[in-house]
Amino acid sequence: MSDVNSPTPRLRRPFPQTVIKDAFALSAGRCAFPDCQTVTLDNGVPLLEVAQISSRSAGGPRYSPPLEETEGDLLDNIIILCPTHHAAVDRNPETFTSEALVKMRDAHFARVRSGLSSEQRRTTSSRLADLLEVWERNRSSGDEEFWQQLFSDHPEAFSLALEGRAYTLSSKCYVGGKSVDNRGGNVLDFLARHSANSALVEIKTPSTKLLDPRKYRGNVHAPSRELAGSTVQVLEYRHSLISNLPALAYETPGLRVTQPMGVVIIGDLEKEQMGEGGRRSFELYRSSFRDLKIMTYDEVFGGIRMLVDILKE
């Protein structure tokens, strides 16, 4: 695992959200490693990660170029593992070859089809379905503290936004002081800590507007003040985290920052009235960031709904 003093690592190309959702669904919410007793969070949701069978980046475990980039090919290159077994297979690629991991995954799929994981599927599906009910009842809520608490209670809701990695959440974190709990720093909604990295998450509400209601020029729309402000805010937090890393790492054992990702969850794309010009402007805006991902609430919970539907099958 990389530590805070390690050189900048190779960049990990994110998997499309649809591929991540399909991979989790096919695995029935269980680690594919034989006889693994998958650890669950306090609310019963399994702690799992997306692992690559053959690395898509030079220097990664089991790198085998060239790999295709279609969604079907990417899905074939995924195995779902718990954090412990994910680390084990990547540290020992000579033992856990690509061929061995494919056999392991296929054997797990066979167990899933035989119904051995049916109870786990029902449990996970039920808990995610409860989360969806909360979303539907409160979709128009503009109470940011409500959504802050919801994500604190249901960290699994972040799984798609965080590219299928398992993160430990800390809320109301200070990323510019002596430690992540020090009130002398910049306050961040969530610091999501992974064994080898961290992500910075800022949330607004579903009712927050995504676009300025006035056209900027022609058929071009500017981001809303809240969207523009929150994206700059997260980038500022990211800069502050990296700049203050030596002090933060000293006071916060286990904190690792390699290529931290910023995430903004804001608005409701389905509910906001925007024409084709507005949608194009919004998509161009959010796709222009390198170290920042913008997701809307309906996208986050739409992914959860798809998982619930598949797990019920």
C-alpha cells in the first residue's frame, strides 16, 4: 500500500457506473474469494470493492495490454472482493494470476446461481430498498443536515460515487488543521478514507439548482452559483488536504492520500427543467474536471434502485 511519502502513483481509470452496478449485482453482494465471511457495515451492508483481474494501467498487478474498453469487456475484467482479499490478490499476482481470478469469479457466480447466497441477497436488497423509500419520501427536501445524516447512517449510498471502493466515512472533517478532527481547518462534509487513498465529499440537496436560470449566451447555460461554488470549494479542500498532509498524517494514523478524488452530490437532474442546450452545458461542465466528480441525487439513488431490482431477481 502507498503511504503519504510515496511518489505519485499511476492514475486509476474509473469504471463506468453501469459496469460497477452490474458487477455488484452479479456477485450478489458477496466477496468472490472462497469461504470468505464478508465483513458488513453496522447496518448490515457488505464491505466490498471492485478489483481488476488484469490491470488496465502499466505497472499494475497482472497488467496485460491491450484491454478493450467496451462495457462488456470491462465487466469481464472485474471480480468483487472484500478489502482484505483485494489487497491479498494484488500483493501476490504470481499466485493469483488472471486465469486463477477468472476461475475464482466463475466459481462464485456458480454458487450464486445455486442459491447459496439467497439470504444475503434478500438482506442487502431489503436494506437498500429501505434507503430508497427514505429518498422517495424526502426527495424535495432542502434540509442539508437531513441529507448529511442520511449519508452518515447509510455510507453504502456512496459506493457508486466512489467507484465501487470501500471507504470509511468521517463526517464534518477539518482538512486544513493539525488533524482531520481539528477545528482549525477547512470543514468538509465527508472525508472518505480508503486503505490506500482518500476522497473528499461535499453534499448539497436535491432541490439545489444545477443551472443558472438565465442563458449565458445563445444556447449556453452557466452553472448555478451553488454548483460552481461547491465545485471550487471541494477543489480548495483537496488543495488544502494535500498542502497540509504532513501534519494531518502525523496526527491521524492511517490517513493516506495518493490521488484524492473530490465528489459533489447536488441537485436532481430528473426534476430540474432544462432543455437540450441546458443539459449539454451541464454535461460539458461536469466532464471538464480531472480530479472532481459531480453526481446528482437521482443518479445516486437510481443506481441503488437498479441494484435492488437485480438482487430481487
